[in-house]
Amino acid sequence: MTKRDPAKKKEYDQQYCLQNQEAIRARHKAYYEANRDAIVVRQKAYYETNRENLLIQSRQYREEHRAELGIQEAIYREKNREALRITAKAYRRANPEKVKAKNAAYYQKNRDALRAKRKIYREANREERCIAAKRWQENNPDKYAAIHQRSEHRRRARLANVSGEYTQEQWYQILTRYGMACAKCGRSLTRRSATVDHFVPIVAGGPNCAENLQPLCKSCNSRKHTRIPTFEEQLAFIARRKALGLPAALIAEVL
Ligand SMILES: [Zn+2]
């Protein structure tokens, strides 16, 4: 064998590698361990300078090997389920904005499919969902009553074709400003016992917004029913709102 014959040299090298696999591997490992920091720095630098190409390559590879990678990933996920769950939870907690944006983008992109899927799910689980909703109602009577009342008001406003919308927070603020007491008789109220009264009734064109709401006890509310307040009552209402620091502008427009 002449030393300068490249083909022979290559063959010899291959043979050598095959025969000394273990030793070579051990030597590589030792080298890596001895020079770990330098290697990591070098790898990082290489990655930074070739980032675009590497990303393209890896995308290409993933596309070409999609099926095998899918199986590998499924096995990996199954094996590491608990650890992955914890990592994902920590990530969500640390990056709420990113997660929110990503979810919104995903929803936008797949809206129709997601809606169809949800509809199928709802129909298939109708009974369980009813039971769960009922249980929630039983465990959260105050919240349920408030939500129910608010949606009933929305419905009535829609039917009467009047404008406006109020939030739960706005209602609780009004209730607090009125000193947790009935606006008419002064009886003390809880969030549970207070009823939402539209000062100018919805059927009389009163808007369904915070400016038109006051707390009444149940008996005052049912006594008042849909009576339209007199002019004097309206002036008194506005004066009281202003004194309590609650807006009354919109209602003044209606009157
Ligand atoms: Zn009352």
C-alpha cells in the first residue's frame, strides 16, 4: 500500500473505525467532557451564524420524516406525560400573554373546524353538561342568581328594543354606593337579596345600563312593577345619584 493512494487510505480508515468503534467512542466522549465549555460556545456560535439555514434544514427534515417523527413523539409524550404537563403549566404561568396571543391566532385560523367540533362534543355530552351546570348552580347560588338576572335583563332589553348593557362589577358598585340598602325603604340588602331595578322600566324605554339601575328589596320592586316614575321622582333620583358619586347622565337624556 502506497501512502499516497487516497482510495486505499479511505478504505483503511473505514476498517480501522469499524474495528475500534468502542475505543473511538470513548475517546470522543473524553474529549467532549474535557472541552465541554469550549464546545458549547462553538456550537452556539455556529448555531447563531447558521440559524436560518439550520431552521430550513430542520423543517425540511421534519416534513420528509413526518410519519416516523410522529410515532417517536407520541412514544416520548406517553413516557414523559407527567413531566411535560408540569413544564407546560409552568410555561403558561410564566408567559400568559404569549399563550393568549397564540391561542387567539390558532382559534382564528381554525375557527370553523373548532366550532363544528365543539358542537359535536356538546351534543354528545349533553346529559353530563346538564348535570355539571346544575351542580355549579347549587354550589354558587349567588353567582347563578346574578347571571340569571342579568341575562334576563338583556333579553327584555332586546325585546323592548332599548339600548344598554351593564356588568356585574357595575351592579355591585351601585349596590355598595347605595349602602347595601333598598333605595326605596332603606331595608338592608345582601348581594343575594338585592334585586336590580330599572328606575325607568325597560318597557317604558328605560335603558339597560348602569345609569338606570338601583337596588330595591324584593317587595319594593314588585310593588313598583313597571310604573314610570313621576317628574319629581326623576329629579330626586338624579340628585341622589350625583350625591352618591354615580353617573346619571344617560338617564337624564332619556327623561
Ligand atoms: Zn324596599
